[in-house]
Amino acid sequence: MGYKYVNLTPHAIDIITDEKSLSGFNIPPSGKILRLKEKDTILPKNDNVNDDFDIITREYQLEDLDNIAPIIEGIRYLVSSLVLPYVKGRNDMFSPDTGSGAVRNMDGKIIGTKRLIKP
């Protein structure tokens, strides 16, 4: 059974199936974006090593997963690498491999990926 891929990032994702010819396929953005909500907190001064500056911590929370990406048989979702750790347990979520799986042009810019990463 083939799968339909739904891109929940704001960018098109190019899957390169033949690196020599750079052929493959493009998965355009779906118009829905699965994002993390960010919350910054300034640590109290007595926790700082140096009282001359503030140390800020950032927490992330997943927003609206069930409404944006309901589990549907035959659908696979593409999310950003930042979101991927927050969807553990979902076998239908993947992220483009922008590390060793990245395909780059002569200037080093990523133009696609050879594989997807599972959570």
C-alpha cells in the first residue's frame, strides 16, 4: 500500500531518489504547520553565576497535534526536526534528514534529502 505524504512544515521538501541525476519528488507544504509553542523564563538572580546578566531558559510544548495531524490510515506526516522529538509514539510522523542524508549543491546549500527520520 502506498502512502500519501502531508507536509506540515512551511517549506517544500525534496526527496532525492537518485543523487547522480538529482531526480526524486517534491512534497509541497500542506498549508497546515505543526509548531511548538515557546515559553521563555528568566532564571532568578540567585540562580545566576553572574548577577550582571539574566539567563533565559526556553521550554517547548506541542500545539494542537490531534487537530492538525489526526491519525489516518495511509497518511504520513512530515514535520520539522525540532518538532519530531515531541511526537514520539506516532509511527506516521517523519522529518527530513538534513544531516548525513542531506543532498547539497556546490555552495553547500541543502537542496533535498535522501531519507526521512523516524521519531
